[in-house]
Amino acid sequence: MTTTSNTLTNLREVGGPGLQHGRRRTVYRANTDPVAPAAYPAGLAAVVDLRRVDETDAVPHPLAATPAYRSVPLFDPASAIESAAEAVHLEDQYTDWLDRHRSGIAAALRTIATADGDVLVCCAAGKDRTGIVSALLARHWGADLDAVGADYAASAAGLVERFAAERAASTDPVATAIGHRCVPEIMTTVVERVERRWGSVDGYLRSIGLRDEEIAVL
């Protein structure tokens, strides 16, 4: 029997405390667990679920039946793989995703931009796919690299129990440990790579097809 709770362990505002103060809406980030709907902020205009369809079928989102719910898989179904074999460490995986899954990233950001109210962005753990979208948003909003890194690393505290269970069940402890890394330098490295290649996060957003007016309403 599946039990639910009112606690969502990796729920917080994108960018850290205060970054979104005064904005017309708040964008939250979170993991996905079988929690009660009351675990989420009230009145969400959009719930952007970045998980694959097989993931959402296996663990339906607690808000899937609400009008706000949107399934927006970040991993492009047209891509045969999620990341290149040589992209072992998270910094390299995330960098690979920026190219390989640009259509999913663009779709997620467009969904956020068009929402008329507060938004939740989520994936399984709320760290990797959600981390990429959150970092792009936070940097677009003017967060410095330290803040972007701190927001990413804050997931570590919320995922202690999940990661412990995954370690206990893992048949590849080395790969599991790599996937569990959650330190600021991972995301600051990725953002620095974005800005070297595209000039800025906004430059990257334009490269994946977002129009200036769509970027402006983010």
C-alpha cells in the first residue's frame, strides 16, 4: 500500500531565498514523491513535470489530475540516448544535455513563460533536469554564480533519504556515487561553459529557439 505525506523534501524557490522577491510570480523547484497535494504551494498556475513518460506512468505526479499539470519531458524522445557515453561526470552530462535536449529545455521554459501565475518545475529528484532549468532561470534573472551553485547544492540536504535508498539498491556503486554528487562547482562550471560558448544564458536561450519576447516574459 502506497502512503502519502505532507512533506516534499526538495521543494524550494528557484535561485534561493530572495532572488524572486518582487517578481510577478514565483517559480518553485521540487522532487516528485507520492505526497499529498497539500505538500505543494497553493494556487499553482503550472506544474512543469520534466520526467520521461515511463517515469510519469510509474509514479504519477500528485497534481497530475489538476488543470495546472503539464508533462514536458526534458529528455528529447527523438534522441536515442540521454547523454553521450563519454559524458561520465555530471558537469559533462549537463553540458551534453544543453545540446542534445534543447527542444525539451525550450519547451519547459516556454511553458514557464506562458504561465499566468506561480509555477512548479520538477523531475524525479529535483536535482538534475530541474537543476538545469533552474540554473538557466536564476542566471537569466541576474543571480551570481555563487548563488546559482548554492541553489544547486541545496538539493543535497533534501535528498539524503532518497540517495541512501538508491545506494542500498545499487549494483554499480561508482556510477551511483557520481550521479549523487551535489556540490556548487557542478552547476557553476556548466553556467560558465554556457557563457563562454553562447556569450550569456540569454544567448543560449536564443540558440534553442526562444524569441526575445518569450525571454522577456520569463
